[in-house]
Amino acid sequence: MEFLTTSEAADYLRLGERKLYELVTNGAIPCTKVTGKWLFPRHELDLWVLSGLARPAGMLTAEPPPVVGGSQDELLDWGLRESGSGLGSMSEGSARGLERLQRDEVMAVAVHFHSLDASDNLASDANVEALRAATNLHDAVLVAFVRREQGLVLPPGNPKRLRGLSDVLALGARMAMRQQGTGAQMLLDVLVKRAGATMRDLRRVETPSLTSPDLAEVIRAGQADCGVATRAAARSAGLDFVPLVWENFDLAMRQRSYFRPAMQALIRFLGERRLQQRADELTGYDPSPAGQIRFSA
């Protein structure tokens, strides 16, 4: 991240330093104070300028509803409530959420994409690539929420002694599935292909689970031997967990939405100690990147 000094920021914005200090005093411009000096993230200044972009009447775009679509996550659901943002949630999976974002049906979308082009640890920027490939998102911003642990969710005691996908394939364990377009299902697709197998080689529970808690409940009920979900989902359901990967779990939105009061309330909350404490309680989260801008179109 590139930071500008007061004089550099004034030149960059073509403002007088006096006017810049006035904006700082009123909390009207992105900035931070380090050892007594004001610093201005260049990227945040770009977004700040674009947030006030005036458009001709024929180009006005309706404001999206204050809803975060995409993937379901326990820490995110808690953060939406505790931040006082007023944002609601609509959990349909990463791909479906991104489609809604392109149609301005949600203000932001929680995503965790996976692909075969990802790095060996599957923790690459698949989310960034998904935004780059999305049509009608020339003004996208990707904000880090957390990194989180995905793995095999198992019955208490792990009766089949499953230690990875190779065991699932070899023993014919019943695998609970998520619907197509969810990050968990994309991850399973990638892992199966990297194991040299296909989905037909899995003994699948055909009825898909809509969310991670739904998948955990299928396993609790004895209808499946395993499934892919987060460590937090397994712990909340009292189930065992075998870790597979850490992934980027991010919030995608349009640049104009980034500065809306509801979204700013959530983003400010990401820097609070309470988020770290709650992440520790739920387990399987690394909130250290929370709030960082990972990509901007």
C-alpha cells in the first residue's frame, strides 16, 4: 500500500493543504496518523474521489439494497449484527452472489472461489480472478474479511478414521455435497481433480446442503460420513474436523458502495478487537488481513 504525505496528497488531489487539513479535521477523507504525521493511502484516495463521481441523469444507477449476498459464514453473520451496519445477509453461494452483485441486487458479496489455476496450497487469488472475469464489474473492490480453514467435517470420534480426500475415495465414505456455485463445492471439485479422480468416483449424498450448518446437520444425523466445510461450522455442530486448506474469504462490492455508511460501519468494525476475540472463540479464522483492499478494478 502506497502512502502519501500531506503535501503529496494535496498535490495529488489538486487541493490546497489548508483545505486538505479541513477535510481531515471533519473526518471527510481517508487518512491515518502515524507518529504524529498524517498519511493518506493513495488507493483509498482514488476510491474516495470515485465515490463522489457525478453522472448525467441518463446514467444514474439505482442504489443496491443494503444486503450482503454470497457465501454463508458464522463470523460474518455475527459481524453484520455487532457492527451496527444495518446490513442484511442472503446466503446463496459465491457464484450466485457475484451474479447478484453484477445486477446490483446486493450491496456486497462474500466470496471464496477456488480453481485449478490456484497455487499448490489453494490459497491464491481465485477471488481476484473471479472479479476480473466478471462482466459489468469494471468498478469492483475486493476487501479482505478473514482467512479461514476449510476441511472435512466428520462425525464425533471420526469413526471411519478419515484423514483426507484419499481416504474418502478409498473407503467409499458417503460425502455430503453443497450446491453448485458455492466455494466449498468448488474446493471439493479441485481436490477431487488433483487426486486424479472425478465426482463420479465419490459416493455422494445427492441432495445438496444450502449452507455449511445444513451440511453439518446432515452429518450429525448420520446421513453422510463427511463433507467439506469450515472448522467453525464443525465446532458449532460438535463435530470432528480434519483440516485441508486455508482460504481467502473476502467481500466484493462496487467502488461507490465502499463509501456508503452501512458498508463503512462494517469495515470500521473489522479493525476492532472484538472481531479477533470472536474469531478466536469460533476457531479456524485468521482475521489479520481484515479490512485490507486486495483488489480494485
